[in-house]
Amino acid sequence: MNEFDIIGPNDRPALLAISTPEVLGTVKTALAGMGYKVHPVESHEQFELRFNQTNYHVAVIEETFAGSNLLKNPTLRLVQNLPMALRRHAVIFLIGAGMETLNTMHAFTQSVHCVINYSELAMLPELVRKTVAENDAFLATYRDVQRRVHQKSV
């Protein structure tokens, strides 16, 4: 991870909290191929620091990140407990063996946008495009109102 990586206004940053080297390589390659500026982290503390410093477009969390499990994953708990104003900018993906890819109820119970099973990582580019597009469509009116309010106050 580059400590002083410059992120421009047209960059699409992605934050990866993945410990399994094969999974990390697959996700990094897929997101970089889609034009994302990828920032992998190695600890829960690094994730929290980076997530609070930058408005990440995509965040990918592995259920076993940094030796944790789904029930006690500090990174996942951090994201789940953030106020909506702080997490609204990011589309959050959760990867794990116990996940059923695109199960919206499972995603809802984990407070993420999309869950992905390891066996279906080959579909990652399609899943990211679909989920990001759905999130953008859902928030389009909110973002438009927010932009208009900001323009009137300047």
C-alpha cells in the first residue's frame, strides 16, 4: 500500500480488506482491470484509517480478514456501525465461504451491498458493475438534491 497515494477527483478508489493471497490477487486484478485505484490493507487498524481518510467507491471485506471470523470481524463491525453519512459513498462487498452470492437478505443482515462466495469470484467484474449501478441509481435523487443544496449555499 502506498502511504502517500494521490487520489484525483476522477479516480475510483477501492479498499481491500483481504488476507487470502489468491483471493487478494483475483480481486486486485479484477478491480484494476475495471479502472479502480486499488488499496489493499493488512490489518483492521489500516482499514479504519484508510476508510476514514478517503471516500472509497468500493470496499471489499473478506469474512476471515486478519484472522477473524464473520461474527468477530472488527473491520466488518466498523462498517456495520458507521453512520450512514459516513458509509453512503462506498459500495461494500463481503466475500466468504458461507456466503450465497447475490443473496440480498444475507447482504442486508451483514449491512453490506453484496455478498460473494469464493467459488464465484470469477464473476466479480459483473457483480461489481451490477451492484455499483444499482447503488448509484438508488442514490441518484439524494445526490442530486445534495449537489443543488451545495450550489445554492456557495
